[in-house]
Amino acid sequence: MKLIIQIPCYNEAHSLPQTVADLPRHVPGIDCIETLIIDDGSTDGTADVARSLGINHVVQHRQNMGLARAFQTGLDASLRLGADIIVNTDADNQYPGRYIPELVAPVLAGTADIVIANRQVDSIEHFSPFKKFLQKLGSWTVRTVSNTDVPDAVSGFRAYSRDTALRLHILTTFSYTLDTIIQAGKQGLIIHSIPVETNGPIRPSRLQRSMGHFIKAQASTIVRLYAFYEPLRTFTYIALPFILSGLALWARFFYAYVNNASNQFIQSVTIGTGLLLVGLFIFLFGVQADITSKHRQMTQETLYRLKKLELGQKREEIGD
């Protein structure tokens, strides 16, 4: 059983030695542990530092492409390297490495496809009350959208089974955390959480430029992914106000006509008809998007099988 610990990095030459030193050398049930650094266009020599630390594998982006792309690059590389379990952690030493055995245990036991560390936001001292509130609100929103039970949706300390990693395809560019949870929920994968403590910050977050930027980016990610996986429901929600408004205007006209036979509300028919047509068109777009979504699901399943077949052949070649 092979475990690969992947660490996406962007200018982490200072913090990387501390993060790597904290990683476990032995994990119960694991025969081989390897480390993988994804250098996302760093300019401070992160890749050189990683090699000097004895990192097993270093993958580099020629320019900074963002955390989501770095994470996907790590998954793809880990799969090619024959990982049975993949653990993702941050390079800023936020997550103590001692929790990795607990993180991979449910995957090893076959009781979970993904295990996500719960930072227990209320206990993080450097989080302001407002930030704690936003973290809880965001996690609740993700749980509602994805039909999962993840208490800390934006935690990046996670373990994935090989089969799960084969099924995940990051669709957003900002962060993979919400994307993978929503995908997992829609695909019926099993997600567990374990409580962890975190280390104090050693630098400001590079992902969160400001609170406003973070909220905007995460909210747009949730809306985009929900529309992607639930297009008919999304377009129905958008169409409903137009349809109800159109029906209300038609009802207004008929009420006035029946009571006094006046045509003073004839504009209600015109406007109401327009609103009904707009609502109908939006709903039909949703039907078309839902049909397209079914084709996407078949394409995704085909891609999963092709990747599994291709990587399975490579593992056999490596084994030989």
C-alpha cells in the first residue's frame, strides 16, 4: 500500500523545511510513503529547497497557475506514481503531520473515500468572530448544496483513495476544496471528518487576499458548481419569479374583466405574457442544460475508466 503526501507550494522556501520535518515516516497499514511537491511557479527557489530536503518527487509549473491547478497536477502525478492513497496538506505548516495516520485510517479500512480534517474553527484563536461565522456559514452552504456532512469545507488537509482521485476533475480555478466536496456529494462518494488542532500562522494567507475577495470567490464557486451539477433546478429557480409574476398579471386582468368588463388592465396581459415567455425560455434552457449534464456524466464516467485502464497498465509495467 503506497501513500503519497502531496504539498502544493508557491514561494514556500521558508516554511517548507518545517512542514516536511513534521511529516510521519511510518503509518500503520502503509508499506511505502513518498512525498510530492507541486511548485506552482515559485520565484524563491522552493523547488531547490524541496530537493535538498530529500523530497521524492518535484513537479513544477512554469508560471503561477493557482491552488486549484496545482492540486489537480498533484493528483495526476500521484496517480501516475502509483499512489493507493493521496494525502494533501499545506506548505505553511498549518496542519500537524501527526494526524496523517488518523486521516488515512478510514480510507485504509474502506469505510471512506475522502477524509477531511476538521480544524474546529471555534478553537482557532487567530480567527476573528466574523471569520469564524463566515467559515461556519460557508460550510453549511456547501453541506446543503452537496448533500454531505462536512463540518469544515475549506480545510485542505485531506486523504483520498486512488479510485476517488481518478474520479475527481477540478472545474474551478480558485480553490479545489469546495469543488471536490460538491463533486463527491453528487457522485455518492463517502466523506468522513476527523477533528484536528492546527499550528499557528507563520505568514498571511496567499489565497485570501481580503475578506471580500475570499467571500466573492467562494460564493461564485458554489453557485457555479451548483448550476453545473443541478442545471434544471437552477434554471427553474431563475424562471419561477418570471412565471409567477406573469400569472399574477394575468390573474389581475381576468379579475378586473370579470368584475367590471373594463379593458383598463389590458397592459397586464401584454406584460404578463412577456414575463411568462421569458420564464418559459429560461426553463427550456434548463431542460437543455440538464440533457447536456447527462452527457457530461457519461463522458466523465468514460474518462474515469480510461484513466483507470491507462494508469493500471503503467502500474503493471512498473511492477514488472
